[in-house]
Amino acid sequence: MKTQNLKLKAVKLTVLAASLSVLASCAKSTNAQSSAESETLAGNIVNGVASTDAFQKENGVVGLVIKSDDGEGICSGTLISRKIVLTAAHCLDTSSSNIRSIMVVFTQDVKKATKETVRFGTKGRVHEAFLSSAGGTGAWNDIALLLLNEEAPANVKVARLPSLLQTNPVAAKMQLTQAGFGKTEATRFALKDTSGTLRQVSGIEVIALVNEGKELQLRENGKGSCNGDSGGPAYVKSADGKLTQVGVNSRGTDPSSCIGVGIFTNVAAHLQWIQKNSAALLAATAPAVK
């Protein structure tokens, strides 16, 4: 499958209130599945704590309110340059439903967003090897980039990513921190929707690097991610005390519960793809040199 260059319709700010009033608990209703039928797209932070304004701004965590032909839903992501958001491929996948708009929110609660704290997606780039509903085996390559219609608010920093020059910064037994805008209950199909508020949880253990190191298996034993956290970050604390994003929330292994084994795309294994496609998105919108 070729890389998708999504042309997303940017919604005018006058419809902001209406967009915020109807929110679903998961990213989209497209349930991309590989041959591992038990793997379920990810979503919320269960048994975590509400993130602070300082945490969000320091680490560039954003909420994505996605409007498609199937309705509206939530994903999470991180700002990695002033106009680029890193998220999961299944959040931007259009193989089953057309995306009408993506609102990117730079607040802890999407319902409290203002004109100043909202941007809109204009183009997206989905990994060319993403295993969508067509199925397949191996790593899902569940990673994508979203170009914003204008630069992010100046007080929001970009997420810190691993360096191409360093060895893989994550290994088995490490303790990670997750963040996302998903639900707070562990049941995937709970009637009450608690998504839309940024939360975080620490002490998530890395079980192993799998699928040639392209993905991380995380032990979400009683706490972790679920519907709405898709595309959100997993961090490791670096030697200087700051957080480095090492994972992108992809899916879980239990079809009914969010508490089990979580699967994250390994950022370090996709750094070259991120750099190449970020440059391509920005170049496509750059003014011509006279």
C-alpha cells in the first residue's frame, strides 16, 4: 500500500463549539485487524491520574477530535515540530471511512478548548506498510503524521524523540509512562464515555521488543491504555530527568478489556521514516522560492 497523503478538510473555527459537543470514546469505528484477531485497537488511560497543564505543554501531548463518515471520535498524539503531530496510522486510515476533519486540541480537556488552543489537520501521511483492514502478519507499522493548518501555540513544546545516533533507548523490564485522552474504565465497550481528558500513568513495564524491534509489548496489569489513547505516547525517563517518547499507542491483546498487554509502535525503529515524511509534508506547503 502506498503512503497515503490525506487531504483533510480544515473546519472553520466557527464550528468549534459544535465539534466539541459530540465525542466518541474511540478513534474511529474502523477496526483494523491483522491475522492476530485478538488484537484490539488501543484507547484510554486506566487507573492513572489527571495530567497537569505543565506536563502537557512540556511534552507536547495533544488530543485529536476526528470527524468521519462514521461519526466522531478521539485519538491522541504528540507535537514533534511546530506544525507536525505524531499519531497512530489507524487514527488517519481512510480505507473504511472518509475523514471529514481533524481538530487538534492543545488543552487538557477537549471540551474546554478555545480558538487559541485549537489547530486543524490539513494533510496526513500514513506509513506505507501499515497493516490496515487488509490484514497481514508481523509489525503493524501503526504510525502516521498530521500536518497542522498553522503552527502550534508558542507555549507548547515539541516532544523529545530518540536520536538516530543513539542505541535503542528502550529494553525489557524498563518502566514507562503513558499519556492519552482515552477512557478511564477498563471495559472497552462501557456505556459511559469518559474520554476527552488528558491522563497519565507510570510504572508500565516493557515485556519485550517484538516484530524485529518495530513494536513494544507493555505489561498493563491493572493500569494502562484503552479506547481514545490511540496514537498517544509512551515515555522513558532519560538521565537528565526529562521524558523521551519511545512508543506510539497502537492496540491491545484483549478484545473486551483494556487491561492486559499493550502494543506500541517503537519510535526508535521508525525515526528515519518520521524524519523523511515530516520533511515531505512541510516541503509540500512551503512557499516557492523566487
